[in-house]
Amino acid sequence: MERYYKVGELAKLYGVSPDLLRYYEKKGLLHPKRLENGYRAYSVREVWRLNVIRDLRALDLPVEVIARYLEDHSAATTRTLLEDELALLDEQIARLQTLRAGVSRRLKAADRAYARPQGVCELQTLPPRRCHSLAAPYRTDAEMDPLLQELRRFDPEHLYVWGNDGIGSYLSLASACKGRCQDYTGVFMLHPAGETTLPGGDWLTLTYRGPNSQNDEFLPRLLAEAKARGRTPDGPLLEVLLVDIHSSANDADHVTELQMPLAPAEPADET
């Protein structure tokens, strides 16, 4: 005598809700027998179909695809289905590996940011760096946020995870020389396909932790350091966000690097 399961029994056996079994019936995946009292009765064949449904749902296949497969269930269609799903899984694995690399990169970038000497002027020779940029003066963080959203459109995948990794602002050199150290002229995002290139050469840099109001202290320090070294600032200053509000709501955790491009050093007078 063939064994039948009531909806509650089958739901308990598979650890699912009776509503889910009714949903599968509505979508044509299960075909329970109706008893005289109106109750659903699931045969061993329906149990087999539920096994297949569970396995294919674990592969994230849509219910509609599973329904078509169950209507044409053979060794050939099974192989085709699994080959297609294998290709999709490979794509998902590749995407997850990319995202994992992004998370790892952000962790390492944060570690490097917090390990940097704070408030110390350093002379660095940097290579040319390509970037996307927007020339749009602003003064407040609220005005900056829409500009950052514009930058994200260039490469949304690159900015998947917390933080802006390579995003910052241009600061007016002329304003900084007059003591106005938060006069922003635009934003940028470092990117190998960027349409703008930051020049290579000597840059004076200084990293600090805390709110960017500290520009009032540290930009004059950079200018004084350039003068002490007999070097001339050349072009807009950069405020690079190493750790910002996307990583912490507490601005005491934020890390910013100021970068000042320098004109080539004058050759030494050999006379």
C-alpha cells in the first residue's frame, strides 16, 4: 500500500512551513492528492519531487526554472541544467573573490593608515596617478557627498566596500597661502582609467588623525616645510581620505593625508 503524507507531516519532515508546500503546489511543482475531506496527501512521488526542488533551490534556481525542469525530467535535461548552473556558480565565485579582495584591500589600507606617523612632514616621490575628477567648489561635507556620488558612477564595483580608498578633494593653494585651509575646489578618485593625471614627482605629505578642521594647523606646517626646504608648491593640494565617515561615525577615528605637489628642485649652483 502506497504511503501518503499529510501537509503537516511532510513539512515537519523537511523542516519547512506548510505554506511553502502550498506555494510549490500553486506554482505547479507539487501535485498532492486531495482526500475526501479536502486534505492534501503527498505520495512518495511528491516526496521525490520535493527532494529535487530542495536541491535545486539550494543552487538558487528560480521556481519557474524548476517547474519547467520537472515537466521534462530526464538524464539529458538534468545534465544541461547542472552544466548551466555550474557556469553560474563559477561566475558567482569569481564575483565573490573580487569582493573578498576588496574587503582585504580595505583592511590593509586601514592598517597602513593607522600605522602612518601623525603630524610629520614627509618628502615622497610619487609616480603619475590617473584619476577621475570633478571641478566643483564646495565648503561643507554635505556639499561634498553628492560629488562623491557622481564619482562612484565611474566605477561602482570598485567602491563596493566601506571607505573611499583613493578618494579625496582638491584644495586651493592660493587660499591655503592666505590661511583659508578648507577652500575645496573639487573631488577626485584615483583610478587607472581616469581621464585626469596627477603629476609624478616630489610631494610633501602629512598624515593626521581626527576632523579635517585640523587643516588649519597642518597646511601651514606643510607650507613652512616647503619653504624650509627651498621648494615651491606647484598646483592644487590634495586632501586624501584614508579613513572617513564610511568607516566610522566618530571623526576622532578619521585619518587624512595632505599632499602638496612641489615644483622641480632648482639645480645646485656649481660655481
